[in-house]
Amino acid sequence: MEDKFDEGPRNYNDESSAVEFDDQDEDEEKEEGKTDDDMDSSDDDNEDTRSSKSNIKRHTRTQSLEKATVIPSPKQRTYRGPSLEHVSAAAMDFEAAYIVDSVGKRRLHSKKRHVGNRASSEGRKAIGCRWVFRVKENQDGEVERFKARLVAKGFSQKFGVDYEETFAPVAKFTSIRVVLSMAAKYGLMLHQMDVKTAFLNGSLNEDIYMDQPDGYLDATQPDYVCKLKRSLYGLKQSPRMWNQTIDGFMIKMGFKKCESDHCIYIKRDDQDMILVVLYVDDLILASSNNELLKSTKMALSKRFEMTDLGELDYFLGMEIKNDRKTGMVTVQQTMFLKSVLTKFGMDNSKPVKTPQDPGLKLTKNMCEQECKHEDTMCNVPYRSAVGGIMYLMVATRPDLAAAVGSLSQFSSDPCPTHWQALKRVLRYLQATPNHGLEFTREEGSRICGYTDADWAGDIESSRSTSGYVFMMNGGCISWKSQKQRTVEKTAAVKKTPRQAASSVEASGRPSFAIPVGTGMYQ
């Protein structure tokens, strides 16, 4: 015997305030697109809601939001179907009101996707679930919207029973930079789309049972659980199921996958072409023809619930500007860089011109010499700072590669000297907040590679450090700084590992750049 999962409580009563849901089952989907001002509430409630919405951009995460980690447990319930969108904003803090509204919208998304049904567990142990709340900010650091998400506790899944394969690819940063480089060279339009509740589009191959969500417990069937039909967030196989779903649709639309990156899709129409970059649920569309771009957007929107974000300006923390008139594409991470400096109290530090002190060689022996460092370093966020700098390096800052490679070696046991060296990198970032990548139309489109290495630069192991960089249309598309695995006896032999590493990188560089006229490797 099964009961629909999308049914649940209608009225919601709390200890501090009695808030009742409106009885409007037929209008739930219409209400999804409305603002709080359109909700059925009293005049005072509407006035408070409008005041809250007008101030939403001036507020950041508050203590009340941080405390709102679970839905309050109701004292009394009636079970005629939930409608959390109609909670009065006057009954609670304005951020909490928006969170509850997000829960209602999340429930509507689950209802549309037919996520699951209530059913008997048939002797199987059900996995748990919980609500997760997050504030999504835009590129200016302002609150964009509040998000509520029901997630399964996938850590309790058993291999071979609840899941099999879990791998799901995402676009490589190198591939993203090549697409931006091609946009500068050929004057491509760059647009962005986002898939709403992407994982819920994937179907499950296994029978998975989950506890009834908090706030949606059916009192008439308290022992029943939810039999999932869709790949709910939190399940181990959800990313893979979503990737297989959209991959199959892209192939059906006539796109071809890049051999070196399976999240880059190409479609040609006579003399025109369109490239689609897929990073989980975020898409970049680069097209030479406006009609081809529109038709692709329309096809995606018919199959999935999409958000058209227009021209590309912010992607994975990168600020992107595409000037088609001058043929220039710039990529920076100014906002993220400033957030890193603020997080570690270095936003007012004295700038320096280089990320590393050329006269300082960092070693593990420094920890033994500074034996009193344990008390002073126990609360230092060394690894967190390395991680922040590393993301800058991976995305837009090749000038940080050598420094990150050196500092990350001491993440498990840093000493004060290591911390001071890391703070120097932060001071260098303070001096160069607007540094990034720049691709131009005038520069040669051939992919040029450069490689070099020191000799026995590591004092403790005598191993050499190799580095390479590949450039296209005036900007860097790939780079690395890495310690060699073997000890070279002479300076001449050191070239072999570095050349091998760079040639492997060159052979795997995006093959989709070659057929459209970008030239051969140099």
C-alpha cells in the first residue's frame, strides 16, 4: 500500500505564535512565482513583509538565520497537505520567514518531479534526511535569495545495496579558459543558464527508502517511509544520475562531446557553432549565432526547469567580462580575493611586490628548531588559508602556483615561519587584487607551451621543482608547479621529467580547440 509523498500537514502551530496555513491546494504552483506581497495575509503582515524585502539587500547572514537549522517541531497538526509559502512574515524574523517560504518552494519542486511516495519499507532500513538552509549571494556580496533543501543522509547508504557507481564528471578549469579564449578570438556570445533542483531530474535505479521529512510526517501512517523515485540531494549516486540525464539529452539535441573533456559539448550548424560547458547544474553557452543560441536555450528550458541568467558575468567565483567589440575577455576573482583577505584579517595589511621571499627556503626542520610553536600554532587557520589561496591559483592566478606548492607541503604541521610566509602571499594579494587573465583577438591563436625547472631546489630531499604554462590568445589556459618524483644527478637530466609532464599536458589539452581553427601546438 502506497500513499503520495507530496501530502502532509496543513496547519502549523508553534509555541510562540499560532501560524495557520491557507487552504489553497489548487493554487500552490501559481503561488510559487509570487512575492511575499502577493500572499494572503493581513495588512500589517503585508507592511512588515514589504519592509523586510526592501531591506533584504542590506542584510547579511544574522545570528537568527544561523540558528534556523531545523524546522520548529509543531505542537498540533492537521493533515490536509502543507503549504509553507503562506506563513506570515510578521510572526518571525524576516530572514526566517524567507527560509520557510523557501521550504514551501522546495516542496513544490519535489512535487513536480515526483520525488517519491510513502510506502512500507519491506524490511529495509530507511536512511535519514534533514533540511539544509543557505544564503546565496551574488557577485557583489549581496543576498540574492534564501535556499532550503531537503537532503538525504547518504553516508548511511550501503555499497551494492543502495548504490553502485558514483563518479560524475565536471568541466575542467582549463577547458573553461579555452572556451573564454575562443570567445575572444571569434567574437562569440557568452551566456549562462542554471538548472533548478538539477539532481531531482535524475531517476534512481535502486530501491531506496528514506524517513519522512521533518514537518511532513503523516500521523495516519507514522511507520511508513518514503520510497524515492528521483536522485534526491545527498544520495551518493545523485550527481551521476543527473549527469547521465543531461548528457543523454545533449546528445539527443545533436551535440558531440569533447574527447578530452566530457562536459564540453559542440554543435555545428553550417558556418555557425555553439559550445556548452557543463559544471554540475551551471551552464556556459558560447555561440557565434544568436538564433542558434536562442534555440538551444529554448530546447533546454523545455526539458528542464532552467533559469536564464543572460550574458555571462559571474561563474564559479570568477568575474568575467566579454567585450565583443574589442575582442577581449577578462577573468578576475576580485570579490573572492577580498573575502579571503577579510577572513584572515589581512585586508589592511602592507602590500608586497612578490608572493615569496627569494632568500627564504622553507623546510620541515624549522618546526624542530621552533619547538615552542605548538601553543602558538594550534589556533592558526593555516590549512584554511592555503585552501583559499589555492582556489585563486587554480582558477585565475598562475603567479601563485609556486608559492602554493611550497606552502601546502607543511599543512599538517606548520610553524610560525611557515605562517609568516603564507601571510606574505596574502600581502601580495593585497597588492594585486585586480590581477587575472586576459584573452585578446589580436594575439596569436596558436597554443604555446613553456616549461622550466630548478635543480635540487628542495634542501631536504634534493628533488627539483618543475613548472609549465600554456598560453592561447594572449592568456594562460593551463599551468602547474610540482616537485619531481625522482632525484636528478645532473642539471641536464632535470629536463626529462619536466618535458614529459608538459607533453602529457599538451596531449590532453582541449581537442575541441583544434577543429575550429585555433592552430597547432607550438
